[in-house]
Amino acid sequence: MNLRQKPLKGQHVLITRGGEQGAKFCMDVASAGGIPHMIPLIDFRKFTDPNQTYYLHHLSEYDWIIFTSKNGVYYFFEQVKNHLDDIRILGQSIQFAVVGEKTKEALDRYHIDSCFMPHIFTAEDFVQEFFQTGYSAKKVLIPKGNLAKQTIAEGFRSRGIPADEWIIYETFYPAVQSDQLQKLLKEDILDVATFTSPSTFNHFMKIVKPPLTQHIRRLTFAAIGTVTKRVIENEGYHVQICPKKFTMDDLFQEISDYYQEGEERWI
């Protein structure tokens, strides 16, 4: 195998996302010659919003439903499928918008088209591009997680458009192998630490106590999203890898490119 086929040869990569996405990331790292260490630092579960009954019975009042994550799509339809005989009828009277490609793919699985997706996958760009493109709305619903910001809702409200935020899932810190993570850091085994959200990094820092902090300064930090990058750098660490598209596939590709380019400089 040559360098281009195995750009991560010998590199130990910390993967802080669990589930299917984490498992796929592990396989990608291994296929590129790296050694994955999956220690999930974040997980999700259903949340019962006190206004849930209202949202379910007034779905027909919204002309747009906006999803900011694939989790939002999944938990929304888990709630709605028990209320509607056929969820596809939603697409007949409501337009759907998504923030990114992975969210769009999640919506596609329910055979519902997304009518709008911004070119840059951030909440700020979503609002700006939505109105610049010429779309309009009378009332929008935003199914989201408990930690998601209000940026999109506030963007619509500032234009006089009612925007309801339905909290349908919550983020929590799962029980993790703290001893394993501390051992990996103490023995300087890890080369790359990947973070998919501010929450994953915050949980990481709860586990990493002095004197372990001196060991993480040698790591290459890789992050999804400008907000995650900012949170990490506010703690005094430099993020070397941050893809323009906020997906785990793009994060993996950026890590591979980073090490490939680094090796080629020494050839």
C-alpha cells in the first residue's frame, strides 16, 4: 500500500461520537491505516416537550418545517408517526428545509423532499440565504435538540414571522470509559482528537484533569463546525483541522489530507 492509500498509517485517532456515525468513522480511519479509539462522549434520547400536544395538533398551521440536524429528523418522525396515518401527507401542505446534506439524506428516507438547503451549513447562513433566495414564510416550526441555539428562530422572528421551537430530543453525556481515555492520554498514545460538537469537547474536558492537560497539547485537534472550533480554541488549544462542510465524512477526508500533505513534505 502506498501513502495515498494509507495516509493515516500508524496514527491513533480518538473518535468521540458513538452510534452508526462513530462506527463508520472508525472503519474509515482503519481503512486509511489509522488506529481508531472510539470513546463516545455524547448521546441523544427522546425528550417530551410540554408543548408537544399543541405542535402535533397544529402541524397544518405551519407552512415550513426546518430541520437543523439528522437527529431532529429522526425524533420528529418518531413523534409524528403515532399521530398521522401517513406521514407523507405532510409534504403536500408543508415545505421542508434542512441545514446540511446529512440532514437532507435523513429526510429523504421518509420520502419527503427538502425545498431549501443553504450552501454553507450554519444557522446564520441559513437565515440569510433563505430570504436572499426569495423564499417567504407565514409560520415555521423548528424541531430541535435541547442544546440547539435559537439563531434560526430569532432570524424569522426578527422579520415578523412566528417561529416555534419544538424540543424533541436531548443531548446527554453517556457513561464513558474514563479510565481508558485517561490512560490513552497519559501514555501519549493518541495523535488526533476529533470533536463533532461543543458538547463532545466539554465532556472531554470534564474527564481530563491536571496533570493530564499537559498531554493533550501534543494532540492534533480536528473539529466539525466553527462553533466547536471556537470553543476548543477558547480553552487555549489550536484546531488544525476543520472542514468547510460540517460532516463526519468531510472531517475524515480533511484528516487524511492533513497527514498525507505532511508526509509528502518530507519525501
